[in-house]
Amino acid sequence: MSKGLKIVTIGGGSSYTPELIEGFIKYHEELPVSEIWLVDIEAGKEKLEIVGNLARRMIEKAGVNIEVHLL
């Protein structure tokens, strides 16, 4: 397990989440996040999957070492 901050976002299926991910990518040197947990209610599960997969693609493209977990 890598050292770094672990962030939990309640309402992770929100349309604002990609903007939050963008900030973590942009400031990764100053704010060394190693894990992001996106959490949402059962009714938001489909949106969480869509937004979570987008977050993973954004992080992969940026080349930063952040794990994204969906719950």
C-alpha cells in the first residue's frame, strides 16, 4: 500500500466529481492523494459507475498514481 492521502467523496456519482478529480490531478504534487473512494446511495449506483469509470480514465491519462474505489 502506498503512502498518501485517502479521500472519501460522499455523493460520488455527482456531475461535480470530475471537476474534483481534475483538481486532485492538477495538484497531485502538493496534495499527494493515493486513494479516492467515491460513495453514493443505492439509487445513484448507475451514475456512480459512470462517473467512477470516467475518474479512472482521467487519472490514467494524467499518469498519476491514484486508486479509485467505488462504494
